[in-house]
Amino acid sequence: METCPSVKNILLLDSEGKRVAVKYCSDDWPTNAAKDAFEKSVFNKTQKTNARSEAEITMFDNYIVIYKFVQDLHFFVTGGEDENELILATVLHGFFDAVGLLLRGTVDKKEALENLDLIFLCMDEIVDGGIILETDANVIAGKVASNSVDSGAPLSEQTISQALATAREHLTRSLLK
């Protein structure tokens, strides 16, 4: 039976293997301890490779892991052993390029942590429940950034940071009256 391609998780780790941002889309790792152990294992297996110019692929515990490094960040996309590697690589490139666009080319841990909300929104735009929604970096970054949304727009159409900025602005106006 054919199924829709899916992603098990998207990981963004730092150069020491510590979690920066992650999104798990399956119950293969039921506890936080299992997730941490998987992240450490994947990092240890891949840290000695040179995945800076091109994405690399490896099999790990019956999962296909596609990964790429830049500066002090390690990007990973994991799929089941029967998934198409090219589709997973397309997801990784979409995530990697969208983060690069959103961080304006300064892709490092400090910048990523300062813009963590954008990175999580980026992950949400790419995958929902393991189903791949979007892989075009420009579309992903455009949806996440959505700078065209003004403060008068309904909260449902604003990102979290925009909604907080709108709420802060309304509170400030009400206090100044």
C-alpha cells in the first residue's frame, strides 16, 4: 500500500549536540529521555563527517537521517527506512534555506536562539504531523515572516511575535490615555 511521504523529526542541534530546536512527528520516541538519547546518538554518529557543502545521508537505527552543518548548527531530517531519500533531502534543503533567509544569512547558534520563534514557525510550515506541507524555502520564509500583516489584522493571521507586539502596543496606548 502506497503512503504519503512523511518525516519522523526535524532537529536543529548546536556544535556540542545540544538541542536548539526540534520537532518530533511520531511516537517512535515516547519520552523526553528517548528523544535526548536519539539526538545524542545521531550527533555522535555524524559529527566527524564533513556535511558543510552538501547534505549527507546515513542509516541509523532503521531510520534515514539526512543532515547538513553550517557554522555551529547541525540540521537533521529523519524519515523511516522506507522513505525516499530525495524527498527527505528536499525537506532538509527547504528548512536549511528558509532558516538562512529568515536569519538574513547569519546562520549561527546565537542568531538562531534570538529568533527561535521564527525557527519553530518554519518547522510548523514545513511539516504537520509528519506530513510534508512545503519545501520551497521562499514560500516557507514568506509565510513565517509575513511582514505584510499589519497590527490591525486579526490575531489568527499574525505570528506569535507579531501578536505579542500588537498586544504590547495596545497595552501601551491604553496606559497612556
